[in-house]
Amino acid sequence: MLNAFQNAFKIPELKNRIIFTVVLLAVYRLGGHVPTPGINGRLLAEFVAERQNTLLGFADLFAGGAFSRMTIFALGIMPYISASIILQLLVAVIPYFEKLSKEGEEGRRKLTQYSRYGTIALTAVQSLGISLWLSNPSNFGGKEMVPHPGLGFVLLTMITFTTGTAFIMWLGEQITERGIGNGISLIIFAGIVAGLPTALALLVRNIQLGEMSIFKMIVLLVLLVAVTAGTIVLTQAQRKIPVQYAKQIKGRKVYGGQSTWLPLRVNQAGVIPIIFASSLLLFPPTIAQFLHTRAMESLVNWLSPGALLYNIFYVVLIVFFTYFYTAITFNPIDVADNLKKYGGFVPGIRPGRPTAEYLDRIMTRITFPGALALAFVAVIPTVISRGMRVDYLVASFFGGTSLLIVVGVALDTIQQIESHLLMRHYDGFMKKGRVRARRF
């Protein structure tokens, strides 16, 4: 693998792409430390740190800590992801967007443009809500997060956050076009990995203070390796459906006749089910910060991370959203029609509707173990945090959203680098087999 990295810098084009990607990611991390005018960042960081198990901590995770400091990149790339998910849902229910999705490159370009418009609209609405939330001292126990609230602060915050998110979106598109890997995914990756030094420092401090034994440290390392290996298997797992193409004679040439396979991913939905399930379960603790009632406190205790009821709901919601999102992103009728159009068929299955029903049945079966495995990976951080009495910031790197995104983006980037190496006749990262691309 070290030789592969050395070879990557021997190819001028690939070297320039890697350097370009690193520079733009550095720009993103630098912007995550530029404060928004008019906000007491220190008090806000303390407030968010005490509420890591709410939507505030979830937003701060994807923003790489920029949300707790309320920097110009406070909203991060989440509005773009939300807009893209909403657009995917609309493609499944609105004929106009479904038609665009089938128009090739031109249709995808229009859908991308709609995603950008949606991102700006969502960012404007979210920044308005955040500015009004920050302006009210009663939301923070009487502490003034904004020394000089008013219409000027609201407008300034909306312009700053909207511009910051638009700039991040532009950075991601530039990385995708001129760098290496998926730009949006790498920006999320950089934000999550930015919290790793803090987690390691906290782990070292606990060992020095005697709060964590060497034996527990070894157990955590073994768990980390095992969970990471399992996450890689889950991300790469496929069910290969054999496909045969009929021979076609055009003039004096014979086309088709070859055998191939159609890959059906075990985890077709990716990390989206965990994001949806986490967001729903974090609503009660977030609302409880503003409604100090006995009923809400009881509900928060039942749904706090690590509690039995929380884990049950978490697993059920992940399984539900895995099937829901898989049904949106994978259309067996379209796949069967495309196979029929190009003369392909599954051996033993008639083309058309029987093929669609066969693919739907296979996808339904393989999605269930994939959903259970995804739920298991998602629950691991809360189990480690409660069971081994480890800080949740440290435990979050042992599974859940963080590990799935880090592993998936790393595999995708390695696959693209390997493709460039093989195209230039260099050895790739893997001598036996190849790293497969990932849907994110």
C-alpha cells in the first residue's frame, strides 16, 4: 500500500488532483474557525458541549465543531444533503422530476441545479431560526449569546451562514470535478475526522488520571479493529445476479453474447437510515431543553442514548428507514426495462415484469440482514459509552454515523486513486481483487 501511495505522486495528473483536494479541504477547515460577528462563541461552545445528545450535538458533528463555535461555516454541508434527500424523495413521487432523472446528463444537471436552489432556501430558513434562537437569552438560562440583538444581527447572520454554506457547496463541487473523490463526502469526512484529535487527547487524559485501565484500552482497540472490519464488509457486501446478453447480428458484426453480473448492494441505503433515525430520536431531548415539564423529563430519561427503550426504537427506525430509502433509490422495474432494452436477461427468468419481481424479491431479502447489521453498528457507540463508561465523544468513533461515513468515503477515495494507478499501469492498493466503489 505504501508503494501505491508513492506511485500516486509519480503521476502528474493524479498528484495535482490530490494536492488540489488537500488544499481545498484545508480552506474548509480554516473557514470553520472564522467566527460569525456578534456571537459569544465561548459561551455557546459550553452550552452545546453540555448537550451532545441532542440535535445540537448532531449538527456539530457534521459541521466539524463549527456549529458549537458559530463560525461562518456553522451549518456546514447539511443543508445541501437535506436538499438532495428531499429531491430524491420528489423524484419518486413527482412525474416531472422522475422524467428529468431519466434524461441523462442534461436531466442530472437540472436536478443538481434544483438541489443548489433548495440548499440556499433551506440555509436561509435555518439561519433565520438560529439567529432568532440566539437572540433570546431565555433559551440559555439568561446568558446573553448575542450582546447586540436586533434586525441587523438577524440579517447579518442569515447572509453569513447562507454564503458560508454556498461556498462549502462550491468547494465540494470543485473537489469532485478537479480533485479526487466525491467532494461533498470528503467535506463531511474532514469534519468528522477533525474531532479525532480531541477524542484521542481525552482518552490519553483518562488513562493518565487512572480513570481507564490499560486492559480496558486494549479491549477498546480490539473492538475498534473488529467493528471497522465489519463496517468495511457491510459497505462492500453485494449479491451478484448473473446477466446474459443475447447475440445480435448487425451487418457483418456480431454484438453481445457475453455474460456479466448485476451487483445488488446489501446496504443500498448507506448511512441515510441512521441519520433519519437519530434525528427523530434526538427531537425529544432537544424540545426538553425549552419545555421544563415533568412529563418531558421522564420522556427524555426513557429515550436517552443507552437506555433500553432508546435502543429498541433506534433499531426499529433504522430497519424501517433502510427499507424505505432502498425502495426510493432502487427501482427494479427500471432495472428490468433497461436490461430488456439492451438484450440482457437473468438466466431462468423471463424479461420484463418477471425479472422486476425477481430483483425486488432478492433486494427485499438481502436488505433485512443489511438493515440489522446497520442497526448493530449504529448501537455500538451507546453500548460502549454506557457499558464501559467511556466518554461519548470517544465512543462515537467505534460505530454509528461517524464510522460508516469515514469508512465509506475512505474506500471510495482509495478506489478512485486505484483506478488512476491501474490506468497508468501501476499496481493498485490491492494485489488480490479490487476495491469496489461505494454509493453514498
